[in-house]
Amino acid sequence: MHVGASSRATCGACHFKGGGGDGVKHGDLDSSLIKPDHGLDVHMDAKGLNFSCTKCHTSNGHQIEGRFYSMPATKNHKLAMPMDNPSRIACESCHGLHPHNNTPKLNDHTARVACETCHVPVFAKKKPTLVWWDWSTAGKFKEDHKFIVKKDKLGKVSYHTKKGDLGWAKNVVPEYNWFNGVVTHVLAKDTIDDSRPVRMTILHGDRNDPKSRITPFKMLRGKQVYDAGNKTLVVPKLFGPKGSGAYWKDFDWQKSVAAGQEAAGYQFSGKVGFIETEYLRPVAHMIAPKEEALSCASCHSRDGRLKKLAGFYMPGRDRSINIDRIGWLSCLALLVLVGLHGAVRFITSKGRK
Amino acid sequence: MKERKLFYTRFERFWHWAQALLIILLLITGFTIHGSLNIISFGKAVTFHNQLAWLLLGLTAFAIFWHFTTGQWKQYTPTLEKAAEVVCYYSRDIFKGCEHPIKKDVDRKLNPLQRIAYFLLKVVLFPFQVITGLLYLYSSQLGTSMEISTVALLHTIGAFAFLGFLIIHVYLATTGETVSAHFKAMVTGWEEIEVEEEPNRSV
């Protein structure tokens, strides 16, 4: 036993391995953060600031800040004065709302763009993170009835009989959404629309909500078993003795879902299917050195990172096609007009001399 | 009889060319911000565009002061007198080698069409672009009630108007005595004009 201040390895013992392995769940949290360099995270840099988790994840009455589900992780984005506000969870707690001294225009962004949006240009910089999990292909065996296990170029398992197809990625570009810090989930009793991929995380906030900011997310896409009759997500039984319905022993989704739903106390129509799902998780770690922060044109361009985020005008990305068309055509018409005028002037003046 | 006269004072020439340079650079950086050009990065274009805009505003402050203290603003009072003749000249008579219907002089530098065009440029388009530009620049400080899209689109329309003006302006500058005459005059300040001979001197 050992008693002492918690280190990154302490918290990371669980949080770096969420989802069943190193870096699987978060992408911005993995064991590379036990001893990171400056390029991986400027605050946790082992030879620099060397922040431990609790430097930002401050606690008040044993409530550790940073949990973000039904309540925002950050209640307010403002400077925290040491004596009267012990919270350090927001970037603004230390940096304030106007941290860009040399380029003040950037400070105009802080109300609507989360710091992480520009300052975490990519995540999963050292270790791959899981971005695709297709359960529908699970249950295939070798001819000798042994498990099939394949690995990809990154050395990660890309197929496993027990899990199906797995997709991994490094240096992942986040997806961006408006977000006010509140996220709720599609629950096992909720009816889903199975005609399109199910967004399991419901991000709250939008462009018109003044508390919402454009925030980066890790997207995990997948295909999972669901109740095709009742149109609900299900709780399959995965492990247990043979004959109990446990999928990893019996490899029968029908039995696995029936057993799982019964144990969890949910209905099951008896009809299973596979549904594509999407799960978004905010990205807040692996803050890059400032030279690597996104440039203006990363978003302010026709094909930038915020291409899909509609509902607001962004210079460089947006325009009125009609105004542009009329403007350029008018200028072209004027050029043609003066060109013709000049040509006629030239020809008629020749005749006079 | 022809006579060389100082048409454009040193300040006027400096104002003209500085303004020309600033407007052309504002067009280039502006259309870069708009996403139409990709010569420099978006961030640099924004910085330059704002700096150029402040320089142009500063220059304009001097120009306004100069126009009012010298009384030169009167050159721009719009008139329709002989406007029809000027239209006829540029659309027809110029091809026949006719004389310009308006005799220029230092107190009458601009023909009726120029007066109307420059008046609109200075009193309508210029302030329009300055106001939409400032609203655009300070949109986040002015609160969420202001839609940046409206301001940005109006500012874009203004930019096209400036570009259109530039095309016509540069072309018409070639219609002097020779193609380069007006350009030379705007550089040196001196222009050769036709003057009436004074009757008593011919005795």
C-alpha cells in the first residue's frame, strides 16, 4: 500500500483503459499521458508543467469536477480567483476569456468556440483509438472451430470472433458540434428510428443557445444488435456459462438478447436485428503546442472542418451564390464593355490618321 | 492655344494613388476573406484587411479636411447640365475623333458624369462600405442581435461596386488626349489644356 498525491498513472489506471483497453474509449486519454512530452500535451508535459489530473480536475467535498453527463462539466467559463473559487476545470479558470494577446480577433471567438476546438487539432496522437465496432460480423470461426483474431497495420485487433470487426485510428480529426455541456443518451427503453443510424448521445445546445459553443468530439461508429420488433436498443448477455445464453459461449444473438433483456428487466420482442449507431464523446485532452493550434483557414474556408455545421454565416466558408454570381458577371460585363469600347476607339482612330 | 497647368496638387496626387493602392489591396484581401482568392492565408488576409481599412479611414480624414479647407469639394457638386452631351460623346462622338464637350480647367476638373459618379462614390458607396465594414469588424461586440450574414453580404455587394468602379475608372483614364495622358497628369500633376486666347493680347 502506498499513500500519496494521485498521479496521472493513478487516475489513468482506470480512465486510460475505458472501453476495454488502452485508448479504446476516449482517444484523448491513454497511457501515453503517463509520461507525455510537450508535443502530446502542453500542460501534462513531464519535463514542463507536469500537471497531474487533479490540477484541473479539482474537487470540492470529494466531488471531482469534469463529469459531464446530465450536468455540464463546466458551469461557467471565467477566470477562477484562487481564494474564492476552487474550481479549475475550465480552460478559462486560468486563461480567462481573452487569452490571445497578439491576435485579439481570436478573443472574439471564445464565446462561441470551445478552446479545445482549435487547441486539440487531432487526438489519439500516440496510441490508436477505437472508431468502428461492428458486432454483426462476430461469431465467425476457423475451420478447426478456434477463434479468428486478425490484426491491422497499427497492430490492433481488427477482427475477433467474440467482438466482430474493429476499426482503429491515430491522429484523429474530431467532429464538431454545438454543445452546452449537457449530454443525454438513448436508453434501453427508448424507441429508436431504425431507418437510419441511431445517434446514441444527444448533445444539448445549439447555435441559438448562448451557452453553447462549437466543441470537438470523438465519434465512435458501430453496428450493434437491437430489438427489431420493439425498436429498442438492447442489453445482450455476453459472458456466463455455456448454455446460459452468453454470447461469448453460445454465439447466438437471439439467446443472448433474450437472457440479457430478462436479467435487466426489459421487454424483448424475440426479433433481433443490427442497427448502425453513433456515439460522441467530448475531447478535452492532448492540448497541442500553440504553433500546432488550428489556423483560421482550418474552418474559414469552403472545405474546412466546420463545413457540415450549418445555421450560421462564417466568413471564408459561406457566401450568397447569387450575390457572387451577379457581382462577378457584372464586373465581367464591364470588362467586356470597356474592351469593346477600347477596340472600336482603336479601329476608328486608325481610319482617321 | 495650349497651356500647361498644375491640375493636381501634391496632396491630391498622394491621396489619389494612396487611395488607389489601399482600395486594390482591400479588394484582394477582402476577396481572400470571402473565399474567392487564395493568395495569402485567411488569417493574414483578415489582419491586413483591417489594417488597410484603418489606413484608408485615416487618409480619408485628411482628404475630407483638405477638400473643405481648400474649397475643392465644390468640384464634386453633381449637375445634369451638359450631361447628355457627355453621354453622347462617350457613346458616339469619341469614335469620330470629336472634341470633348466639356472644357476642363483647374476650377472645373470634372465633367457632369464624373461629378455624379464621384459624388455617389464618396457620399454613398464609401460610407456604405465603411459602415458595413465596421459593423462586420465589431459584430461580436455589438451582441447577438446583429446577424453577421447580412452585414457580410452587404459588404460583399459594396466590394463588387468598388471593383466595377475600378474597371470603368481605369478604362476611362485611357480616353485622354493620348492613352497615357491622364495617367501622366495624375503622376506629375500637370495637364495640358486648351485655353481661349485672351482677345486684348492679340492687338
